[in-house]
Amino acid sequence: MAYQLYRNTTLGNSLQESLDELIQSQQITPQLALQVLLQFDNAINSALAPRVRNRVNFRGSLNTYRFCDNVWTFVLNDVEFREVTELIKVDKVKIVACDGKNTGSSTTE
Amino acid sequence: MAVVNPVPKLYRSVIEDVIERVRNLFAEEGIEEQVLKDLKQLWETKVLQSKATEDFFRSNVQSSLFTLQLPHGLHQTLQTSTASLVVPAGRTIPNFTTAELGTSNSSANLTFPSSIGYPIHVPAGVTLQTASGHLYKVNVPVIVTQTPGLASAPQHPLHQLFQPFGPPSVIQTGIPQLSPSALQVTTEKSQRLDTVFPQPTLLQSGIADRKHLGNVTTDIFVPPGNEHRIMSEALLSQQESPQYISLPGVVFAPQIPPIDANVEPALGVSTSTTPTLHGGPFATGPQGAVHQHTPNAQCCVLKNRMDGCDSVQEPRHTEEPVSLPISKKQSNSQMDLHIPAIDDDINEIIQIDGTGDTSSSEEVGSTRDVDEADFPGTADGED
């Protein structure tokens, strides 16, 4: 079973909200919604590695770090994300990273 | 050349992949294909709304995009899905080819994404009808734009939505911009909208009446002005008498017997004085020009929005009775039913603003929802 890490992303949250709406209108069952989310987990986990080749560097101040149940959680402040063409500055970044095995996986907010 | 942004394509591919994967699941459960399509549309809409990716829509447009092209003399109905609206991004005038709705020659199925990042140009003569049955006729070319964020305050959309609008004769040229937030509101609350105004009554005003609107600064949403159709938002016409509800700065045009008014600025909110406050309620309604509201609803909505406008109440009360008969003529009984309910809500709502307000927030909220839904096609950007 793939990481459910990506459910708390824009893509994942929008999917969950959409499924909730369908459940509200009783068009689908909660069980089916759960199955959809599981499929989403598989889909996005398997899509990221081969489809995304961008490289981004970031630097900031580490506010907190946590390693629990093989999951890293970082909170950074005043971070600068640098890609080849653009620079993005943010005040706070939360990074949740699971063991990538072959590839690293992480989500930020 | 800038680095290619992989996000839109990635999201699109993930969505497509997931939908394909669950297609069998849905079939096994005995769920219709339409539900799966709804899921996909909802999902795409929300991703668009989140602005997670600017190009998202562009890449997605092709499949669900259909152009709407309506000549002035042609009445077409645009049906929008209640679940979600998908609108081609960056497209100017979509072309509609749809079956006729009611008296209209053709009806078009238009899906508007809840959040449209770009203006949508709706040429005059187009009639939009939501799946819920709301009808909006665009008598005047309207540009529906979307603003980021949800228009929690209906006033905001209206404010932005309303812009000086030229005389009716200039309908084709004058294309007011609708606040996107209004659009969002309408789309997102499409469900509520449906519940609020189920009856597809269009408010039509005579051409002569419409001309009055032209004189007033108005924002024109996709004016639903098809025959026998009543726009909940109703056209605002300051000149109009008893059938029009006059709010400070806002004029409503009550339903008018169906008249072939190709040039009618079907849905227009005239903000003669202050483009802000009064415009607000309407803006939310006409968002995306997809919503059809009974004139009574308009009054109610305006009333609700015009928290500080006591004067609104009076005209409303007086106007509503007048418009009621008219609406009855053309609208379903449902509309009438809404009115009393709305009145109650309005009364409470108006009092809410005061210190002695004890009305429940739920009522207010529901009314607000209704109000937002009342105004069709107003795409008003938030302040």
C-alpha cells in the first residue's frame, strides 16, 4: 500500500472534498470513496517519480525537526525556494517526508 | 525560455489516471458513469479554484470546452451543470450548441468551473440555463470574470461586477466584467442555488425598459432575458415603476411579460450611485450569468445585502407584491413560496445588523446562501 502522504495536498484535498460532496448527496458510499483515495495514493506515488524532473533548491531557518515512525517533519521559516528561473520566498514551510526507498517523497505546505 | 511548469500536466495526468482506475470500481458498485464524471469535474474545479496551478485549466480546456457563439437574434439556452462548472480558460466567446430550452431556439450545455481564472465573454442573445432550471438570458454581451477566492460577501462581487454600462444600444460594445468571486459563489453554491430558486423564471423587461437601464450605470451579467424566462436577479431599471424595486443605487427590474428583446440587457444591475454596496448582492447572483433568480428573490437578496439600507425594506415590501403577480404569471409557484420565506429571512436579517438581533446564524447563513444564489451571473471580484 502506498503512502497516504499526498492526501493532504491540493490535489488530494480537492479529491477528498469532491468525494465528500458525492457522499453527502448519497451518490457514492463512503467505502467507495475510501477505495478511490487508495487508488489516488497509488496513482500519485507512481506518477511523481517518472514525471517530475524539476530540481529546486531551498534554504531557510529550521524551526523544528521531528523523526517519528519513520516520518520526518520539518518546519522552516523564511525559506527561499530557487528554481532555475524563479525565486519564491515564504515565511513558513512544513515538510513531511516519508522514506523514499528509491525516491524521496515529501510534501510541503 | 522559462522552465516548463510540470504541475498542470502532472495534476491532469494524476486525475485522469485515478478516474480511470476507479471506473471499474464505480461500475461494480452499480454507480452511473455520470457520477464519475461529476467527480472528475468537481475535482478539477477545486484544483482550479485553489490556484495551485495557473495553467491547469488551459491544459484541461480542450476536452470540456465548447465555444459559445450566439448571435443577437438567436436565443440559446445554456445549461450548466450544478455540480461544477468548467469554463474554458482564456477563451473569449464560447460557442454553444445545445438543444433548445423552452422557447429558446437552442440550449447549450455549458460547464463553468467554480473558479474561472479568466474572463468569459458571453455574447448577447445567449440564454444560460443551469441544470437546476435557472435561466439566464444574456441580452448584453457580458464578460464574466472570476476573482480568486470565494465571494463570501456578495457585496463584493457586485461591487466589482457593476461597472458603468453604456446605453442598451451599445450592448454589444459594453461588456461589463463580472466578478469572478461571484461566479465562484454561484458555482460553488450551485446546489444551494438550486434549492433556492428552482423555478426557471426569467425576468424580462421590455426593450424600452431596458433602455432605461442603459442610462444607468449597470453591470450586466449574463442577462437572462429569454421569453417566458424570469431572471431572479432581474434587470434593474430605475425608470421602471411599481414593478421595480428601487434600492439606493440599485434598481431592480421586475419580471416583464415575455417580449422578444434581443437587445435587452437581460440581467443588469444598475448602480446609479454607489457601485459598491448595492452592487454587491447582485453581483453574487448573476455570477457567471448562470443563475436565474426571480425578481422577488432579487429583492430579497438585495434586502439582505443591504444591511444598512432600511429604505430597501420599504420598496421591497411594496415591490414584492407587485412583482409577485408578475412572477406568478411567468414563474412557478415555487417562486412565490420562496418569497414569503425570503421575506421572513430578510426581516430577520435586516434586524440582525442591529444590536438586538437574535436571529439564528443558521437562518442568516441559509438566507445568505440563497441570496448568493439569487444573483445569477454576477461575476464580481472580491474587494
